[in-house]
Amino acid sequence: MSALQSLETEILAAIGAAADESALDAVRVAALGKKGSISDLLKTLGGMTAAERKENGPLFNGVRDRVSEAIAQRKRALADLALDARLNLERVDVTLPARPLAQGTVHPISQVLDEVTAIFADLGFAVAEGPDVEYDDYNFTKLNIPPDHPARQMHDTFYLAPQADGARHVLRTHTSPVQVRTMLTQKPPIRVIAPGRTYRVDNDATHSPMFHQIEALVIDENTHLGHLKWVVEEFCKAFFEIESVELRGRPSFFPFTEPSVEWDLRCDRSVAGRIEFGRGNDWLELGGSGMVHPNVLAMCGVDASRYQGFAFGLGLDRLAMLKYGAPDLRPFFDGDLRWLKHFGFTAFDVPTLDAGLSR
Ligand code: FA5
């Protein structure tokens, strides 16, 4: 075997033995680099006679080309091997069942909001929304509470700084302005709920400066108080997950409803620390409601001689306290992880009426 052939055999063997890209690169530099063995060989062509060059040139170039090709081939093979190894390592068995995440829970208010939304969706209600920062006009005036009306005192309002024209935005004190927004933009028949954050200057065990309400609004030609009572009843049965409930309506006053009714739910509180619905001699306040005042309909562009309807507003946080046995409202918003772990729900418990609301 000539010296040239043994050099080629030696280099090809080194290429075949290179276990990774950096080893292969070292072989390439040693053979084809500036000072590599094949490059040195090619440099000798310059000092040869024309006849020698004619004979050796093709031999040397042939070695260089075969070595270059072998390096390229080995490089591709190594890349394929590396990819296979990576794919093996990163293989995901998509047939494995999903595992619940160990950390993070759904906040009870979010859970209650989802439960309430599922119940009303089943009754055919759509979800309407409005902003937390609201026009004074929508929060009060269009709800039949003009600027100097004493009922404004019932709401301890957070006012924002006056604008150039003197008008003030407010942090909405209830979800009722979403009634206004809905009537201004939709034609009857209307059937919506509006859950969301509300704000009042209020702070004790059962009152929080930021809390949540859920508003319901139904406007049609023949909607009456009987429909209102039925909807509240159906809601209570589904929400508290009991067969039957007894509701008591008390006359009340809201400027935006006439007549206005507050609903109480029959309950049993005879065992300390427990509350059971549907029986007993006690009554639990649920929230306010009534037939939408004709002035409100007119101010929101609804023909009050043709349409009528009802609305109600419930405190979501109070519902959460009742259903999940939290005696104080404030921890709901303290962000204490231990409390959240205790009262929180797994993200996989999506409430539905068929599968169960709170299971
Ligand atoms: C209203 O806010 C009316 N907009 C409800 C309404 C809607 C009446 C439609 C008629 C027609 P009220 O001020 O009573 O009503 O509040 C409703 C509920 O919000 C209360 O029953 C209570 O559960 C809850 N709530 C009120 N203030 C707070 C507070 N500071 N913290 C927690 N919950 C509160």
C-alpha cells in the first residue's frame, strides 16, 4: 500500500470512529485544515515538475474529495443519531391520563361565579358585561336616581376626580348599570345576567370595599312578578343543590324598580355553625329585586307602554360564604395561601348542572 493510500485509509478510519461532531471536526482540521495532512500534500504540488504534477494532482485531489465526502456523510449520520437520541429522551406518552396539578386552586368566588353562570345559562340567560369605572349617569341617573336624590346616600360611593366638564366617573356601586348598557344597545326581548366587581366605602366582617354582585334583567311584553319569583326559586334550588325551597317576598324600595321586593329563603339555623335550606323557622336575606321602573325603561330607550320586565341583584360573595361555610368575608381577599388551599377548588371541577355544580 502506498503512503498516500495508507494516509487516506487512516483518515477514513478516524472519520468513521468520530463519536460526535466535535471529534469529527478535529479529524477535518487535522486533514483538511490550513496545516492538515492533505493540505500539506497539496502544497507539495507547487514544487513538482509539470509531469509530476499531472500524475500526482488527480491522486491528491481524489483523496481530498473522498475525505471531504466522508466527513459530510459522517456529519449527517451523527446529526441523525443525535436527533434520534433527543426524540427518545423527549418522548411524551399522549395516552397517559391527565394528572391534576398539585398547586393552584380556583378561588371560591370564581367557583361561585361559574356555578351561577351555569345555572342561568341553563335558564336561557346570556352574559352581559360593563366596566368597573362607570359613568355617574349609568350608575345613578338613568336608574332613576337623579343627582340630588336621597337614594344616592344609600350607596357609599367611590368617586373619581372630576373631569374638565365637572362630570365624575364612579367605581360602580352595583351591577345595575349593566341593565342600562344592555337596554341602550339591545332590543327586547332581553334576558341577561351581569356578574362582576362592585365597590362601596364599606368594611366589616360581611361588607368589603370591593365585592361581587350578579344582576339579572328580563324584558319582554308580558313578563311579571310571578316569573321573577320562579327564576329566583329555580336559582336557589340549583345553587344550594336542594329539591325544594321556600321564598318569602318583602316589600322594599329601590328607585329603579316598582314594585320592589326583597327575597328571603327559609332556613334552619338551630344547630350552631350550620345552616340548612328548605326547612326550619329562620329566614335568610337573599337580595333585592323588582319590576323595572317605567322611568328607567324610558331613559334607556325601551317603549314602556309595550314592554315590562324584572331585575334582581344578589351578592356573590355572600352566596359563597353561605354555600361554603366561610363566616367572614375579608379572608376572601387577603390572598392567604393556606386559606385558599382550604376553600379553593381544583381547576378540573368545572361546574355544570348535569355533572354537579360543586362536586
Ligand atoms: C343593590 O345593589 C341593587 N342594585 C340590587 C337590585 C338589582 C335591586 C336589581 C333591584 C333590581 P343592595 O345595595 O341591597 O342592592 O346590594 C345587593 C347585595 O349586594 C346585598 O344583598 C349584599 O349581598 C351585597 N352587598 C352590598 N354591599 C356589600 C358589601 N360592601 N360587601 C359585600 N356584599 C355587599
